[in-house]
Amino acid sequence: MSTDQEITREIAIDVRNAVKRYGDFTALKQISLSIMDNEFFTLLGPSGCGKTTLLRMIAGFEDVTEGGIYLYGDEIENLPPHQRPVNTVFQNYALFPHMTILDNVGFGLEMRGSSKADARKRAGEMLELVQLSQFAARKPSQLSGGQQQRVALARALAPQPKVLLLDEPLSALDLKLRKAMQLELKHLQRETGITFIFVTHDQEEALTMSDRIAVMSAGELQQLGAPTDIYERPHNMFVADFIGETNLLEVSVDKIEAGRAICHLGGGHELTCNEVAGIGTGAQVHMSIRPERLFMSEQPAKGESLHGRVKENIFVGTDISTIVALDEGPDFIVRTSNSDRGNKRIFEPGTEMYINMELGAARLLVD
Amino acid sequence: MATAKTAKFDIKSYRGFKAMTLICLFVLYAPLVVVTIYSFNASNSITTWEGFSLHWYADVFIGPDSDKFKAAAFNSFVIAITAATLATSIATLAATAMVRGGKFRLRTVSFGLISLPLMVPEIVTAVATLIFFNAIGFDRGILTILLAHTAFCIPFAYLPISARMQGIEDSYEQAAMDLYANRRQAFTRILLPLMMPGIISGFILAFIVSLDDFIITNFVKGAGVETLPTAIFGSVKQGIKPNIMAISTMLLGVSVLMVTISYFVSKSDNTK
């Protein structure tokens, strides 16, 4: 990946066997992960998965029950928040309502010991960077949500932190603004070269912006990897189901030979896919096949083909989802882009046809 | 939503609504209006009107009783300002501990203890305070009044301060600490300014409560030490003269002024 050349190999944040317990409740079960310098790293998961807890442990707002957190090699879990060179963009922005925008952005610099004049000068530059110079004298309540979001970003970046923590900062914005901010954040991260740790429950947001993603669920790390890894090669049921749309099938592995697993789908249907470490012959596991990796034809194509009958076509804007029932087997969803409409026929319900895919499209999952 | 209400369900259309409102307003304000009007009466009588005059206001300041009233007013204001200041400081710290202290044991009990004095009959507090001062051999005088006032003003100052503070999310202080402010700086630079409207309201409420307190003051004051309410009571015992109405009207003016200030302070948000 091209990002691999841009990311230097130094570790910015190293979380080692970190555990967080609140009384009897374990919010985080022994997590270890290394976030690289200059990386856009995302913690992704549903609410309650522990992603925000981990972020707050890095910021210093939550104690670490067990384990350690290291910032560029230095142990930081015992430092109070104001002694950690990391800054946070809060979910609700937490802009100081009684201060002007300029004073908000200059606050961190001033607390760090800059003179008021220096702090203001640098704050002015930061406001220029986020294109809000004309609002410097206003109070936060006079700004729109999107503008407040950018002020929060400028305030957190002004003291030039070593790592910037972002706690679902886009969740309060409407869809269009959110998309625009995703790009802006990505650019800002490249320009400043600061390590970003971004928390979100929105898988699309994570895929769009991140160099690497850590998928979390129930206080545990489910998978760590680049967006394409996570999407194309989900490790387990949770990741496959949480990220994007997929066909999840119950299969039994009949045979493994030459790196290929031959699986039985029920109803006499067989499918060959790449073998996965830890899944042997006879295993009853799940298989994930992304709907857009499937294509339909009247005759079986080269590669893997399954015979079935069209049940229903659903128009979803850019795509058409076709539900196909295999003969005495499971249902499949096949996604066809509407841009291909001109050279592909739509199979009407009831039509017999074949579902085809390349070998790598199907992925066996560790449960 | 107000606009969605139809006239049929509007409380104003209920029968007897207007009459009830007028009766309430009359009962509440008629005595005050009478006192205010008669304070400008030229007559010695408190019941017959003989024309407009500022005579009784002059009498308060230069009349035969003026020294007594001036000394009492001085005591009242010194006590009210000092007691309100002390009570507000203590209430601010108490509110910070209660609202920001997390879930500590006895939190509910603590809240009860702070606000209970509001529910206890004042005469009980007065007797208890008197017995307390006697028991520890504290000579009664202006200091005993000050201590008693500070104590009973705390719950009055506490309520508006803690109400304001509950509306301030703790993410502001977290953001401040995230931006290199230590705990003290986060308190003085962020929390205190945001609490200020509540603190001013609390101070004004404590000030008014202290200024017009009679029962407790009358119990714990030493011989010869008078505040305005006790001085007024003392002179009313020898028959009501119109100069009492003039003093009452002036006190009413101070209260109205303070309440007005309090209203505008709570309205004027330093976040806009």
C-alpha cells in the first residue's frame, strides 16, 4: 500500500495488555495494539464496545486497571491529562462557551506557557487553516455545528500535540457536511503529519479515512488491518457482518487440498475458496461473500458457479440487489451496479440462472 | 407547543380564571401598595390621607429616631453583605463538591443536610442557635448575628449555584485539562466563569434573606444591638407611625432592586 511508505515505522502509541474494569464490569479485555507515527488510525465498533474508553485512557480521563500505555516509548498511564502531549476533539466539541473563538483556540497554548500575544497569533493562524478567521471574535454559540467542529479541531491542533484523539467528532453533522469533513480531516492529517486516533461507529467513515482500522466489539479487538484487509478478508463473523453488506452462509468444510478449501453449502452446492489458518476438514463454520463480488449469467462462467433462481430485484439507487435462491440451498444477495445496466440484462423473478464469482470472493470465517 | 394549543384548552378560557387571578393579585399586593402610598402621607395618622409629602422620609433621616434607625440600617447592611459573601463562598465550594464529586457515599444525605434548614421552622433554628451560643459561652452581639446569618444563608445561596452547575457539562473541564490546564486553572478559568450567574443569584438571595431576617436575629442579638427589622419591630410596639411606612417602602425598594438585578444576571448569559 502507498500509505506504508508515508508512515514512518516509529510507534506513537503503544497499548500493552490494557485492561479496564469498572467494579465487576470489564469494559476492555486485555487490548494490545501499536499505533504508528503519522498514521490515521481508527477504532471502530458499535456503542459499548470499549473504543471510547480506550481513547479516554490514552487522553488520561480514565485510569488503566492493568497493563500500560506508552507514548513514543514513555510510559504515560500515570500522568494526569494536562501533562500528556495529546489533545482531544470531543464528541460535543466542548468549546468554552464564555470565551471567543480566538481565545478558545489559544487556550491550550496559553496554559502551556505561551504569552497571551503569542497564543493569539498562533490561534489566528490555526483559524486561518480551518478557514474561520472572520469568526475569531464570536462566541461558540453563534457558530453552526460544522463551524464549531472546525474550531474544536483548530483548538486541539494549536498546541501541536504528538497525537490527536478524535471522539466521534462528525456524528452530530448532517450527511453532506460529514462527507466534506471526512476529506478535510484526512487532508489535515496529511498536512500536519500528526498521528490521528479516530473513534467511530460508522464503518463507511472508517473505511474512507483510515490508514488502519481496529475493529472492536464487547471490549475485545476483533481485527486490525488496512481498510481493504478488513473489508475483503474479514477475520470473523462479527467483522464480516459489521463492515458492509455480506452474504453469511453456514458451510461445512469437506476437503482441504493445495491451499483450497472445498465447502458444502447445503442442497448439494459446493464452493471452493482459499483455506484459512485454523479451519480444517470437517469444520462447521461461516462463509462471507460480498454481494458486489457476485455476477449473474445464463451459462456457468469460468471459476465458481452456483445454479439458482431469481426471487426478487430491489432497486437501491446506484445498484440493483437481486435475491437469488439456490436450488434447495440458501438465498444469496447479488449486487449489480446500475452503471453496468446497458450491457447486462436484468434477470426477471423466476428466471433460472447462475451466480458466478472468482475464487477469492468467498472467505471462511473463524467464529 | 404553545402554538398548537387551541383556545378551548387554554387555561385562560376556564370560568372564574380572571376573578381568581385578580383576587390573588389583590391579596398579595394591596398591603404593599397601601404602605407605599401612605408613606407619602402628610398626616400623622396612618389611616387618613391629607395630601402628598416627603415629610416622613425626612423624618427617617433627621427625625428624633433617626440615629437609632441609621445605626440599625448600618448593622443590617454590614451583616447582610458579610454573611452573604461567606455563605456564597461556602455554598460554591459545597456545590462543586456535590455536583462534581462523583457518586460518593452519603451524597443524598449531604444534599439533605444542606437544604434541610429551608424546611425547619425558623423559630426552631432560632432557639437552637441561641442555646448553642449560650452553651459555648459566646457573648451575644453583632458577631453572633453574623455567624447565625451566615449559617442559615448557605442553603439559599446553594440552590441557585448548584442548579447552574448541574447545567454545566463536565466535558468543559476535561477539555481544559486536555489543553494543559491543571485542576486549579480548569476551575478558575472555566468552571468559575460559567458558574458566575448562579453565584451572583445565590449572593443576592442570601443578601435579601439576611437583610430582612427577624426571628433568628431577635434571638441571638445582644442587648443594644439592633438590625433594621428588630428596630422596626421595637418602634412598632410603641405604636405605628408613618415613618415606619417610609422605612418599609425603602426596604421594599432595595428588595425590588436586588431581585431585578438577579433577574437580569440570570438572563444575561456570558456565553452569548
